[in-house]
Amino acid sequence: MAAAGAPDGMEEPGMDTEAETVATEGPARSLSCLEAEAAAGAAAEDSCAARGTLQPAPAQPPGDLAAQASVSNGEDAGGGAGRELVDLKIIWNKTKHDVKFPLDSTGSELKQKIHSITGLPPAMQKVMYKGLVPEDKTLREIKVTSGAKIMVVGSTINDVLAVNTPKDAAQQDAKAEENKKEPLCRQKQHRKVLDKGKPEDVMPSVKGAQERLPAVPLSGMYNKSGGKVRLTFKLEQDQLWIGTKERTEKLPMGSIKNVVSEPIEGHEDYHMMAFQLGPTEASYYWVYWVPTQYVDAIKDTVLGKWQYF
């Protein structure tokens, strides 16, 4: 019976080794499959997490830095970075536009900016700041300061075609009618003022010249009563102030229907000028001894005319 089996408490040879093999090989196979997959998955997650943690911040759009610099320097984002800007109030057709514009830009460039804001073509614009703004000079050269009011006069092409054609015809008829009359300076109502002679304190004239309106009022002239009168052009308010010793009339330029003038016979470097305040000639306000170099500038400023080039 001893030969039939191993004694009690004793194992058959090879069972130990086999059990160890089974014990070792079984778990080893389980680790190599399941744990390898789990380890691979964990490694992949760690890799993704690492990539997510180390991912660089999104690139800033190219214009952001310039925009931040513009804001910090008080500039707008419409260009002009690195250039000195001024705040302007552009007034056209009773509408105000607040803009920032480079101080070293020319009047021509300002017209382009106004065109982009209002749609008014540069050739149809009359831009005024203490008189007409020259196209070839910079805002710095004409001493524009921050907060300045820029007056713009002009109409779109459609407005010109709709309004100016009959108006031009009427003006031509009126001009032809005037040519039939005797010169204004010979008419009795004007003669009594002109016979007083040239005022001693009238502003000097420059014959054959055309100048912008001066920065000071035009003074030393006579009105139809022979009293002293001065003209002040308030461009920022779009008004003409007619001042006498007794009072000052503040007239919106849009209310003045027409401006007529004629050289004074024997003193062609001075004009007599009338502002039409109503529908007929009876509403003319006459001013005598206007220096000839300012006549065209007065008409352009009051009537808002422009020339085609």
C-alpha cells in the first residue's frame, strides 16, 4: 500500500514544482494581458493629460497688440499708431462726428477721412477751420488743436443735380437783369453813404488778391445808415454776426439767400456788398467799403459754394 501512494504528509515528487509553475504562470499570464492593457491606457491618459497641461496659450490675433497700444495711447484703431492724434468734431449737415486724426496729416487727407464718414466727395467739400483748410498743409501747420470744430459745407452729387440746375438758371437771369441797370454805386440810396468817403479805420485792401477770412472781425465799414458795422464769421456755429454800436444780429448762414457785391467806382480795391435776408431785394443788408481781397471768401463762406477742378 505504501507503494501505491506517497506516505501521509508527503507529496509526490514534481507536484511542488508543478504547483509552483501553475501558481507562477497563471498570474503571470493574467498580468501580461489585463495589466498591460490597463498600463497602456493609463500611459495614454497620462500622455494626454500632460499634453493638455503643457499646451501653449492660443496665439493672440495680429491686430490685438496694436489695438491695445492704441487704447493705451489714446489713439483709435483706425490707423495712426505711433503718430500724434487730435480729437476733432467734424460738423456737416447739422450732424457732429467725433474722430481722432493724425496731426501731421494734410487737408487733402482730412477730406478723404470726411468722405469715408459722410460720403461727401472731396471735390465737393469746403472744409473750414478759421477759414478754408488748405489741402497741401498739415493740421499742425494751421495750428489745429485737440477738440477743434471742423465745419464742412457741401452737397452730394445728386443734391447738386437736383437743386443747382434751376438755381443757376435763375442766377443767370438775375445777373443779366442787373447788367441792364446803372451801377449800384451811382444809385441815390448808395451815393449818400459813399459820399462820406472812405472810413479812416477801415481795414487795408489788397487789389487783385484773394485771401482767406481773417481771424478777427472785418471792421471799420459803413451800413446803409452811415453807421459803423463789423462782420464776424462764427464758423463753429455756422452764423454771421453783424454788429453795430447799438446791437449785434446773429444770422444763421443758411438763412442768407444771396450775397451781391460791386466794386466802388474810383475805389475798385473796395466793394459795396449786400446780404439778402428775405425773398426780395428790399431785404438787402448793405455794407460799404469791404476790402476786395475778402469778397470771394465771404461769398464762399456764406453761400457754401465750391469750384470744380
